[in-house]
Amino acid sequence: MTKTTGETKGKTDIFENIYALSKRRGFIYPGSEIYGGLAGTWDYGPLGAELKRNLKNEFWKFAVWERDDVVGLDASIIMNPKVWEASGHLESFSDPLAECKKCHHRFRADKIKENKCPDCGGELTKAKKFNLMVETYLGVIEDEKQKTYLRGEITQGVHVNFKNIVSSTRVKLPFGVAQVGKAFRNEITPGQFTFRSREFEQMEIQFYTKPDADISMEWFEYWKKERMNWYVSLGMKERNLRFHKHGKDELAHYAKAAFDIEYNAGGEWKEMEGIHNRGDWDLRRHGEYSKTDMAYFDEETKEKFLPWIIETSGGVDRAALFFLIDAFFEEKTGDREFRIVLKLHPKLAPYKAAVFPLLANKPELVKLARSIYKDLKKEWMVAWDERGNIGKRYRAQDEAGTPFCVTVDFDSLEKNDITVRDRDTMKQERIKIGELKEWMKEKLQ
Ligand code: ATP
């Protein structure tokens, strides 16, 4: 695992377990590994790509498809640098950085309890502000004029499009804009696997309300509940979730009120999503810096005003990591046998089913299994396996989190049915081949 420093030390067992499983099964690999890696970057393998895609699709369904008052957006990663002046990121988007005078390792000062280096015990320098924005240059000349940034949060793409969205759609206050996309931060201490990366994805709703403290706080409470319930609806255990209220000293430069949804990762409560009341900070600042009137005209009351914003901002990678941790079980299955199983919600599981012929050297079994496999693949991501014995295939699918294993045996040829084995209970039942798809549809709801 990539060596990490500072806050990343301590209870890493669960992170190590998930890291090992991820690497072994193809969920997540270290970025640019053959070149020694690049700290804070990760690549999603075949299973991880499916998990992340499922997670984002579920978010999009929840945020956009199932609602009348939220629309979607996909803004660009690179924006006019003035955006970041206006949003306050160039001035205030920083963490306190301290350096060890002895080994010169750098740390986030706010994550270290004593003024001693966690790596060598040396004395640390006084903390100074370190800006997290990742710089980049557009065009062929590297000068200040061409300097821009990879977005540090996906939020601003929504606010700069506020007027476009109001004028091109039929949205009326209160309404929201959902977005999913990459963000980049020059984190001082990336680590704990994907928890703190330098490139990551966010899933957000920016919800505009009337500029009224009571109304906006009602929506704030509403979204807190909605977002917490969303994680629970996808199988995350309630006992591993809690809200953390930001104290005055924790509030971001734009926030009037903020709560985090935290996940208990092996005994450590970690931030997974932030719910913030941003007031009119973003629209006001963009109005000032772009000299554009960002006000909303309320046709009913004939009033013009700057709406307030309630934001829900979750990390796709953090959620994926915590769903993996939450689903990870080591179970005893016999006297000396145990299995590792990922009890992922079927909606998130990379493969919805795996299909096996009982014996790979019996063409009639392979033929029937193959036709079932091809048919299921029209609807879902499905795995095929004919290697080794059936027990080994079950273990492999348990580790991949596949909810159902379908086996074609000799009885199948006569009776037109197959065995379906349930990942969590390990129970098996016979189901008619013609009824399998309907049966699965019901289970995958
Ligand atoms: P932290 O305090 O952990 O640095 P933050 O409060 O700066 O996080 P926000 O700016 O509120 O985070 O971003 C919203 C969400 O984006 C976070 O809750 C998290 O899920 C995700 N996120 C933020 N930074 C990272 C990162 N470096 N790597 C992975 N996900 C991140």
C-alpha cells in the first residue's frame, strides 16, 4: 500500500483488508503503479468501475430522475480562473502545513496532536497556509495569463450556470441542480487508501431557496435526512452512520451552517458527505466578480432577490470505499474453512449474477449455461466462470460481491431448471430457466 503520513497512521486494518481485496479482485489499483505510483491517485479496475458507475447511477436516479424539483448538469473541469477568485478558493481554500525540521516530511498541522513529527519525532515548523488548488496552464505559453486551475470542487460549475438554467428550463424556486464529476485538490497528506486522494469524484445537489433563514434551514434539515436515508437505502448499516455538526471554527469560508455525514470506518469516524447552508455567498460573489445580475425574479410575488443555497456534497470514492468496508465480512463456513464475502446491496454489486456450467468438459452443460449467460447479459452485468470446482467459483464471486450464482447441471437438461445460490445465506434453490429473469428482477429492486 502507498506509504502515507500524518493522519493516515493508526487504525488501518480495515483499510488494509479492503486494499488487499481490491487489488486481488480488481476493484482499485494504485495509480501509475508500474512507475512507482503517484501519491493520491487511484485507478478503478473492472469491478471498481462497475461499483462506481452503479453508485453514480443510483445517485442520479435519487437526485434527478425521481424528482420534479432537481435538474442535472455536467459542467467543465477547467473554468475561467476568475471563478476561483470569486468563490474565495484562491484566498481561503487552504490547509495548515507544517514541516518536520529533521526529516522534512510535511503534515497537515490540524490533524496532528503534538508538535512532534509522527514519522521521526522531530520538531515541526510553525504551520503556514497551503493552498489546495491544482494549477494548470492552457495554451502554449506558460505565463500567469494562461494559468488556470483544475476545479477544487464541482460546486462552482452549477452557480456560474444559475442564470442559464433558470432561463432555459422551467424551474421555479425552490429547485436544485445535481452534478457528478471530478475534483482535484493538492492534499498535503493523501492517504488511507482512496479516502483522501488528489483526484476524486463528487456527487452534489445545489438547492436554491428563498433568502429566508427559516425556509433555508427547513430545507437544510430536509436534505440532511434525505441524504442519510439514501446511504441506508443502499444497505449501509445505520449504526455506522452519524451526523457531525461543524463548530464555528470548522465552518468553511462560505458556510452559515454545516453537518457532515460520517461513517465509522473500523472505529474511526470519517467524513463521507457535507451538508452546507451556503447562504447567498456564491451567487453574490459571482454577481460582483462577473458584473452580472445573478438575481432571481419571482413571478408570483414580483420580487427580485439572490436565492440562498443548501448544498449536499458527497464523495463518490469515499462512499465507494465505505460501502466496501461496510459490506466486508470474514465468515467461518466450516471447521477450518472461512470465506471473505462482500455483502454489497444488489444495486451496487458489480456483477448481478454469475453463471457456471457444473462441469467445463461437458459441452451440453456449457451450451445451455452459455445461452442463459448471454440472455442475462442483455439486462445486467453478469460473470461467467468454468474454472476449477464449484466451491472455488463461489468463493471468487463472494469476494466480488455477486448476489447470485446460477449453476447448470445434468438435471437442468431434463427439467429446464437451474440452481441459484444466494451470496449472503449460501442457500440454494431450483428455479425454472424461463422464470429466472423475472425472479432476478424482483430481487434486484
Ligand atoms: P476533508 O475535511 O476530509 O478534507 P472537506 O470538508 O474539505 O473534506 P468538502 O469540501 O466538503 O470536503 O467536499 C465534499 C466531499 O468531497 C467530502 O465529504 C468527501 O466525501 C469528498 N472529498 C473531499 N476531499 C476529498 C479527497 N481529498 N479525496 C476524496 N474525497 C474527497
